[in-house]
Amino acid sequence: MASITSLAPPPGTESRRAVPTGVLLVNLGTPDAPRTPEVRRYLREFLSDPRVIDVPALPRFLLLNLFILPFRPARAAEAYRKIWTERGSPLLAHSEDLREAVQAALGPGIPTVLAMRYGKPSIASGLAELHKHGVDRVIVFPLYPQTASSSTGTVLEKVYAEAGRFWNVPKLVAIPAFYDHPGFLEAWTAVGRPVLERAKPDHVLLSYHGLPERQVRKSDESATHCLASASCCEAIASVNRNCYRAQCFATSRGLAAGLGLAPDRYTVTFQSRLGRTPWIRPYTDIVLAELPKRGVKRVAIFSPAFVADCLETVEELAIRGKETFLAAGGEAFTFVPSLNTHPAWVDTAVSLIRETLT
């Protein structure tokens, strides 16, 4: 893959570049501070989204205000305090570093702005900044490798709504899910291979953010395939092309091939479940507790649903996941950091944008 310092505009794109174009990188979001009031405000915005808690408005309101917001913000604030840095939230810091690297590669002619779906900087402020640059076309880059209504879907819905507030509505072009993009898989391989060579784990977990099973089934327009059999995610086909779980397994197959992991050397798991309804399985915390009973004493864990380290990777996996594994009898736990601003990932992000410019 070409170095980011040597990327040139693809042949034949010069005329299209005459249309002022900007890039909007969008990630999930973060509270402003690791304190209960700020976390409560963030969670209220996040969990009020009907694409996140996809139940009717009244039950969602009652669930949020009677069972979640009175209790969860304090616990979440404590978790955020464990990972907060001098620059604030790791997710925000890593995302801003990525924005700077992408901007440097693209050059000043294509302004690149960071936005968060929830919290600050907002999508509205990001679009307003691009508007100040005179942008008529916006490349929307949801930083989610695998697609889901509660991640990519809500980002695009919000971008469309906010862009529609401008009198001259900009043209919007979205970068699609990149779960099997060769550059994305190569970037994870570049990050993970040296870690595995040092750690020499008995087994590897590839842990993805979970989803309620009902949301996976809703992505299946045939209503016959998703979660209907144990083999439903073994390949991507037209019937499950929008299935988040199937895309996670596709990422895992590609990453395992790049790392030279045999099928019995790794397990795909899902984390971060909320509530009592069934979420897609197997669950990361349960598998971590079971592995030592199967003779696995050394484990390494990746999080290929995230391109930047955040609460779900650093606190949930690197801290709590380690505690779970060691308490169950494990001896060595290795957390593989996310892509963050690894040069191979920056190259891939720039390539995805360049491909969209053509």
C-alpha cells in the first residue's frame, strides 16, 4: 500500500475536485468529563436514540428514566475515570489524531473535520465548519468497520437531517462498511502480529461490540436467514449482506488468515450487552471465564469493531476482561491495542476517501 506521503490524486479526478469537497469523520462519542452529570447527559442523548434502544417511545422513556439514568451514570463515570487522560477521553484523542493524519495526507484542499454522533464535537458543528470552507460535497466517513442501524445507520440519519437544514444542501457521499477491506485487515494484522509474537497466547479472542438479537433479525429483509441456524454467518450473501454479526465473522476470517490463526486457535465473541434481552453470542465475559477450564492459560484479545481505543476496549477488555480471565485461573492476558493512528490504518482511511473521490 502506498505511503500517505506519496498519495496523489487518481488520474481523471481533477475535474471532479473542482467541486469543493470535505470529509466528515464520525465516531460514536464521549462525555465531556468523567463525572456523573456529564455522563448522564451523554447517556441520555445516546440511549434516547430509537436506533439504539429500538422499542416504542413510551417504554424507552420509562426504561431510560426509571432504570438506567438513576443508576448507570455513576458506574459509567467511575469506569471513565479509570481511562481518562490529560487529553480527556481516549476515543476523542485518538479520533482527533486520526483526523490530523488524514488531513495531512489529503492536503488543505480537502478539509477534514471530526464529529461525534453523541456529545461534542457534534455532527451539526462539523457540517457547519465544512460549510465555512465552502464545501458543496461532503464525504461522510462513519468510523465503524461493520454496519448496524445503531451505529452507521444513526450516523447517516443524523447527517442527512442536519445537512438538510442548509439552504444549499450539500451533496452527501457515504463511505460504506469496510469490514473486509484488504487495507483494514492488513492494518489489524500489522498491529496484532508483533503483539502475538511476543505474547505467544494459547488462544485468541476477537471481541466485537454486541447487539440485541432482535436488531440482527431486523436487518434480514427475508426474515428467514439471520440467527436461524448455527451456520448463518459462515459467508456473506445477498440475504445477510446487511447483517452486523455476519460482517464480524467475515472480519474475523480475514484477520485470522492474515495472522495465520487456525480455526481452533481463535474464538469470535461479543461484548457490552445491556439489559436482559438476548444479545448475539457468545458473550466475551463468559468465554473469558470459561477458557481456563478448557486449559487455556494464555489469551490475547483483539477488538476489531473499534478503530480507536475507548471505554469498551480499555476499561471493559483490558481492565475488566483481564480481571475476569485471571480470576478464573488464567495466567497471562494480552490486550491488543486498536488501530488508533497506526500508519497502515491511516493509509487505509485515506485510500477509502480517495476511492470515494473517484
